[in-house]
Amino acid sequence: MKNKYQRMNKEQQEKIRAEYKSTSKGQMQIKRLNRLCVTGIVGIVLGIALIIYSLVMHEKFYEFITPVILIIFSIVFIVKSWQLRIEAYNDLALSKKNIKV
């Protein structure tokens, strides 16, 4: 189901993002969400490197479990980071009554 932020046009979305980034709470939360996204990317890269290492060294099947779990959790980190960001933008859009969809 789409929320109000997703139904806005590009200019309105940019206004909401700029307004959210101008608040102290928004700056702090954006910094944390960016850090969470970077952690997810590093986890994916590390997981792929571990899989390649396991393939080259002809490891057993159970050696692949840890990198796959790491990649899955890293993807969840990235997806949840973007979901929380959209949710924060939507909350701000709902609190602003003068912006129409």
C-alpha cells in the first residue's frame, strides 16, 4: 500500500526530504540510517569474498552457511534502512497539511 510520501510528485518529495534533513532529529537519523546502509554493503562484500574464498579453497558445504547468512542479514539491513527512511518522510508529510498530493 502506498503512503502519502510515495504518492507525491518529485518536487514535493524533495521538499519533504530537505525539510526533514534540516531538523536536528532528521540529521541524526539520516546519519544513523546511512551508517546502517554502509554496514549492509560491507556485509554483502565480505559475504561474497568469503564465498569466493570457500570456492577457491574447495571448502565443505557447511563453510558456505556463514557467508550466506551474512549476506541475508546485510540485505535486511539495507532494506530496513530504506523503509525507515521512507516512514520518517511519510510521518513528516502527514504532519504537513499544506502539501497536497
